[in-house]
Amino acid sequence: MSLVSRFTLDGVTDISLGIELMQGSDEPLAPSVRERYVEIPGRAGRWEFDGDLGPREFSLPCAVVGSTMAALATAARSVAAALLDADGKPKDVALVFLKESDKTYTVRYNGNISVQRLVGSTIGYFTLPLVASDPYAYGAEETETATVTASPTALSITNDGTVSTPVVITITNNGVGAVTGIKVAQKVVG
């Protein structure tokens, strides 16, 4: 085992939880698509509407290591504690893969976990099933501030993501004269 941290759950590394992400994890390129369509009698094919993205499901193969069988059980319980709330119900946690440390998924435990142990071994293997009901990865919120002292002035705001994102524009008049003639236009590039 390499003991190289590969992800965090609510800011706690996999290594700190006593587990390690194994090679070959299932990280979906895109979430499933929830298609919407209607089949019309007497018409070939079907009438398709815009589809929606379904949840993004992660199956993370992990190993848990303990120096003794009791330590192995303790490490396994720490994983469960990170995924469940005080009432023992799945809770939302932030999942960050360290290869893309600027992206966060909100996931929760979904399924069951069975730890497979080899006889006489203090290493257990399991698959960590997580689901992101909101299938998008989110980056940090960005704020840009500009001081405009001349007219006309053009300002540009760029969305570096891959999905249309709403923008909030706040205009504050620090002067004594009225602010007039403000125009906001959207330009799609690409």
C-alpha cells in the first residue's frame, strides 16, 4: 500500500480515516442521463424532449489497514462515522479528489459496505458507494471588483466552467451623480 492520499471527505483525507483508495476507482466521466420521451402510436420512433442529468454515482475501491483485527475494526468504524450523522443516517459530505483539488462534489453514502478480509490478515477491502444527487462538481466562488470612473467602460466577466452559471452583478454608486445607461449583455464564446 502506498499511503498516498487521493481524496478527502469533509476535509479529512482517506489516509487520516485509516483507508486508502485503490487503483481502478470508478469515477464517472459524466452522470447518467434521465431521458424524457413519448412514443406516439402510428409514428415511427419516439418524440424526444430535453433530457436531464441523473445523479453521479461513485464506487471507490478502498483498503482499510489495522495492525490488529481490533484496529482494523476501529478504522472501519471511523469511515462509517464520517458518512453518518449523529442519528446514524447518511449525511451530505464534501468529496474532493486531490488530483482535482479545486472541485467539490456533495455526496452521501448510498448502498452497503462489506469489508472483505483475508484469513489472518489485518487488511480489509471494500467498495465505498457514494452518490451526488447534484451531479456537478463545484469550484470556489469568485468575486471581481472594478471601479469605473469614465464613461463608457466595458467590463468582462468570464465563466471558466463547462455549464452555464448565473452571475450576480452588484452596482454601487459611490458618487453624487446618478448612474444611468447601464447595459448588460451576454456574449457566448465557443
